[in-house]
Amino acid sequence: MTPLEGCLLLSALLFAIGLAGTVTRRNAILVLIGIELMLNAANLNFIALWRYGPHPEALTGIMFTIFSIAVAAAEAAVGLALILAAYRHFRTTNLDRMNRLKG
Amino acid sequence: MTATFLILAAITVAGTAAAMGLRNAVHCVLALTAGFAGLAGLYLYLGAQFVGFTQIMVYVGAVAILAVFAVMMTHNPGEPEEIFSRFWVWGAVIAGAVFLTLARAIRLAFAPADATPATPAPSTTVQQIGDALMHRYVLPLEIIGLLLTAALIGAVIIAMDPKDDPTLEEDAE
Amino acid sequence: MIVAAVNAGSVDQVFVLAKHALLARTPDALQPLASAIISIIPLLVVFPSLFAITTVLERKGLGRMQNRLGPNRVGPFGLLQPAADGIKALIKEDVVPAAADQLVHFFAPVIFVAAAFVAYAVLPIGRNMVIVNLNAGVLFFFAVGSVVELSVFMAGWSSRSKYSLLGAMRAIAQMISYEVPLVLASVPAIMQAGSLSTVDIVNAQAGYTGIWPHWYLFTPWGIVGFGLFLIAATAESNRSPFDLPEGESEIIAGYFIEYSGFKFALFFLAEYLGMFATSALGITLFLGGWSAPLGISLFTVVPSYIWFFAKLLGFICFFIWIRGTLPRLRMDQLMGFAWKFILPMALLNIFVTGLWRFLPASPLNSIRWIVCAAVLAAPCVVLSMSLKQKKKLLIRTYHFAE
Amino acid sequence: MIGTGILKGLAETARNFFLSYVSKDRLTTVQYPEQRLPQIEAARNFPFLVYDGAEWDAGMRCVACQICEKECPPKCIFIEKSKDKKPDAVGKPQFYPARFDIDISVCMSCQICVEVCPFDAIKMDVEFDLPTDDRFAGLMLDRHKLSKSNEYYHEIHPTEATAVDTALDAERAKAAAAKAAAAAPKPASPAATAASAASTPKPTEGESK
């Protein structure tokens, strides 16, 4: 197995773990974390393909990862703020019990 | 496939799996930081020093702390202790299927013969990254800056308790 | 580089040469490992000893500032007090609260100390004396520093005590608030040196004009940046007057109240190590690292590491002096100061550094100086005036007294 | 301008720091085991038993009346009355404590035992270094350890001891006079002796306040 293949497999595994968490957990915060994990899996792909790709001097993978991390940070901040606002309304972070559309 | 890679991969997978599987939400977040640290180690192993340190700074220093705060602010002791959704079997099956598909695709993409020779890690200095950010990627950088500012203000406004702000009193009810 | 090192005298390079001599005797396969171990062991010895010296210095200094004697029983002039304290901490019972989260409770001090030690990896403590010269050294330092917050949270949360949780919350809120100005205050030095590597930053400050060193401290943005850095560093290391997280009189010790014996000592050690590390970063960024303060031969022959530790000792004494003088801030004062004064000033300072870089230096250096200083001084005065605004206090009325 | 107050404060602490090495009268610390503060006369902490004369056993004033034992709020006094009697300060045969223990780990230094003692036998001590390696037996002071001479009492509380001595001397003189008077005509009735004994506490109690 080549290093690149190992990285890609690891990234696929991370993505699957994140996906599993996102669709199975009830706690909204952990669902958000699952989404972060999937983003991280993508980042790992970018870095691995930059490292073992044909043009490492172009820095594309690194740039994409940096921007992705920034977007993920913004997403986490807004997401957690949304969860707080929802908690204030529903008094729970259990997604199965946030089942009303009426405010 | 060196021992370093395997150790780091093991830390990452163990940390993230624990983060998705543990019962206590704070434990989940702490396990997640271990996973993120392992991932940062992988970035360092792959020669992306700047990204690795940024990963630690952003995920361990900021996102994990935010998540921990959110867990503690939304803690409801009276809630029934059910951590997984009713349809968790389906979720696990879907995630497993996704992994198997991806893994199969990756295995097929690499013919056993074409083992790429291990290239030396490309030397990237922070200077190069800075130059790239300021020349080729200056527009994305500006947009990211705008996005972060908007996210900051938006997060503050969303998380603000309407009861604390008299000007939002009408919206509260 | 090598030539310069040899010229600077073998006393200066004695440790570097000793390391090379030792490495030459190890087999090639073990060289990376041996190199790492040889670099790390002195660090593990020197800085904890400095911690021991600092504790006794602090207690004696604070005592004298309050017209007391300070510790004077153990050894001559009480100098062996840290040994006695260490033995006491070692043989004390290690009490873990029954309700505590055992694993997290155990790992919190370990991670705290580990993070505090790892930060030293990028700090140049002498000419050619740095464990790793990372390309993103300053970023590494701040990344490791952000791990400390997590260990503080772990300590506070796992103890299941209201005081430790309150202390942890305060500590994290304070550390996050002051980490932003800390990073922003160090940006000017990074901008000017054009590198995130600590070694490069020190080398950029190494020259002398006449006898005057090229430290970043001696520029308008350097003075302001250093001041802001100092304030943020005090807050970041939870020292008085920013010691709310462990205010003894209100929440008794903050996040490590439920720790006893050796784990408590570890927290204590890590706090001081963090203080030394932040001070060392301040020295690296603004005070020219290990370079001599005046370009005369009397000063430059002194080994570089001695200058580094002399500066560090100066920092320590300053922190002790501040601790002996200032009372603790209130939470709203702390946050207001960070967000309303330090942060705007740090941002302005970055702008001024850019101005400094692009104003021509050669003919009119004094004009450049005055312009930059004026751009910094005016907002500083305005902001400090706005901080001073008198609050209208109500007359307190008592319902049941009187 | 911001920071001037801080500078003033820093100057003050720096002055303290340097002047504390120069002028010795700035340092008010008393280095305890070697140096001690002068004894304050009103100081008191734990009770002790006063004896007259040279021998603690013979001259003990306590008559084992057990009033202090009953009055003691934390119940730290344990008294066992003797089977036989011996003459007290006034010369009257009285019981004496066969056992008199005070647990000073329980004692709260309230001085009630001193207030209620009709015989001026128990007084407050000033001895405060009572460290011991046995926290049970070592802090349980027995009769012998509790006994201190009247001279010692004079040493630690001179004014109070003189007042007590004056009152006791008056009592003794009164008793001697009564004895002499009784020896001359006829022995006094037992009721009269009892009355004079009962009246003893009154003057001393008045003076100790």
C-alpha cells in the first residue's frame, strides 16, 4: 500500500465515522462535531494529494485546507450559537425532540 | 506506510471514534481533541507544518473549547439518557456502506504495481504560503475575512439572549 | 553562521560544541534520537530549577515589599525552601475527590505540564541554542499555548467542584480574551522580521548602530507592542493583577483546588513554566533574544545564554514587582480592558508597523519615528480617557440595616 | 493618563523593598522561637491548678467540689473525688482531687471554670506551646501537669494574683480568729462554721471581676 493510499483510506474512515456520528447521535453539538469530522477528512485528502501529487510547489492543497479550516471555524461558531438559541427555545439539545416547526 | 503514520492514524481514528461513541458529551469533545491532535500530527508528517499548527490552534484551542462551553451551557440533567437515535442501525449501515464504497474505489484506483516512489517532502516555508495568500489567493483571503467577520457578528447576535437586550423585546415573543 | 559562532568565542558555544562532541560518539542510527535527548534534558533540568529559584525569589521579594522577612528558615537565608516544599508536595497524600472523573482528573495536570514544556522547543536560549528551528515557530508556540486552555478546562470540570468549575470558566474566558491581543501584539515583530521562525526574528535584531542594538523595543511600535505583550502575557499566565481564575480570597485556588500533593505541584510548576515561556517569547520578539543590550565588547563577550537568562530574570522580577503592587481586577474591568483597550491598540500597532516599513528610513529617520509615535499616542490617550469614564454610582440603600 | 496610579504603586513597593534592607524598624516581624513578644498580663488560654507552698501534692487548693466539671461547657474536665480528707488553705479538712484531668484539645478557653471556682484553685495559664506527638494522651493534662505554684501565678498575672492572695489571707485571718475565739469559750456550732465556709467565695469573686 502506498502512503497516499493509506492517507486516502484513513480519510475515508474518518469521513465514515463523522457520517455515522452525524446521522446517529441525538445531541445537536455532537452532530455538529460529526460534520466537522467530515470536513477534516476532506482536509486530510487535500493535504495528502498535495504531498504526493505531481505539483507540490503549487501549494493548492495547503491553501484549500487553510480556507477550509477557516470556514470550519466560522461554521462551528455559528452552529454552536444556533444550538444555544435552539436550546433556549426547546430546553433541550436532543434533535429528536426538536420536532416542532412552530416557534 | 511507516510506523509514525500508523501510530498517528491509530490516535486519530481512536479519538474520533470515541468522540462519536462515548456517552458523556464532554468526554466526546475531549476525545475529539485527541483525534484532532492526531490529525495535526498527520499534517506535520505530510510536511504541511503551517496547516498542522493551524489545525491545533483552531480545533483544539477554539472549536473544542467552544463545543465544551456549548455542552455545559446546554446541560439538562433531567433529560433521558439516550445517546443514539432510534434509527442508529440504519445510520451505522449507511456510514459503513459509504466507507466500503470509498475504500473499494481507492483500492481500485491504485493498481498494485504502481507503487509511487517515496518523494522527499516538498519544503514549504511560511514565506511561500504568505506570498501565495497575498498574490494568487488574495481574493479568497478577503472573502474568508469577510466570512469570519460575518460569522462572528452573526454568532453573537444569534446566541444573544433576547431577554438581555431591550431592543429585541418585540422579537422575543 | 558557523564562522560567526566560532568568532564569538568558545565559551559562548560550549554547550553546542559539547553536544556535537557527544553526538560524534553515538552511532549514526541513534543520532536523531540522541540529538533530541541531549537537547531536551538540559531544558528539563534548567527550567524547573529556575522555577524553584523563582518561588523563593518571589516569596522573599513579596515579603520585602510588604516589609516582611519572607522565608528564612530552611537553609541559609531560606534558600532551600523550594527543596522543603518539593519534599512536602511529594510525600503528601494524593487526594482525588470521590465524584471526580478519574481519568480526566489525572490527565489534566499531565497535559498542562507537557504543553508548558513543549513550548520551549522553539525558544532560542542562546546563539545556536534552540531545540528545533521551526519555520512556523511562533505559530507553534501559540498552538501549544492553546492546549493549556483545554487542560485547564479538564482540571476544572473533572473535579466536580463549583469552585474549580468557576475558576476554570474564568481562566478560559480570560485566556481566550487575552490570547487574541497576545498574538496581535506579536504580529508587528513578525512583520518586521518577515519570518515566523524565532531564530530568524532574533537574528533580525542582532546588529548594532554604534552601540545601540537593533531591538524592536526601540521603535514606536516596538514599545507599544512590548507593553501590550507584557499586559497580555501577565493575563495569559494568570498572574496578579489578572489572577481572577485562582483568586485565593474568592474561589480559593480556582481550577486546581481539588488537586493535592504532587499533582498540585505540577500545576504550580506548569503555571510558572508558562510564565517563563511567555516571557522568553517576549524577549525573543522585542528584546533581541540572546543578544547583548549594548554593542560594546565588554557586553558582547558575555555568553549569549547568560544574556537570555538575565533578561528572563528581569521579566520574573518585574512580574513579582507587579504582583506585590497591584490589586486584583474585577471581571468586567478585565474583559473591558482586553476588548476595549488592548485589542484596538494592537490592531493599530500592526497598521503602524506597516507604515514604519513603507516610510523611507534613510534620510528622515526621526520624522518616521515622530509620525509613527504620534499615530500611536493619540488613540492611546483617547482610549485611556474612555476607559476612565466615571460611572454614575447609585447611593446604596439598606432595607433592614439602620 | 492611564497608568500613573500603577507607577505610583510600583514606586511605593520598590521603596518598601529597598528600605526594608536599610532600616530595621520597618521589619516588624518577631522571629518566634528565638524572639518572643513581651507577655501581656491579660493573656490567657488554658486552665491550671494553683498550689500553695513548695509541694504540689500537699498545697493544692482544689477541694474536688466538681463545680467546674459541671459548669464546663465542652465538658473537658474530669474529676474524681478522694476518699480521705486533708486540710485545705484555711486549714479545714477537705476532699482533694484523686484525679483531675483537662482535655485541652476540647477546652475552649472560656474561663467559666475560673469564674465558678469558690476556692481560687483553678486559674488561666498563658503557656501556649503545648505540642505533642500523641494527640490523645499528650493533650490530656493530668493533675500533676496542671499544677503550678502560686509564685508562677504571681509571675503571669501579678495584679490578679495579689488580689486573690489578699482575699485568701483575709479568709485565713478570719478563720484563725474564729478558731481562736472558738478555742477560748466553747466550740462553735457546726452551723456557724458552715456559714463562714459558704461566705468565702463572695469577696474573691467580687475582686476577680
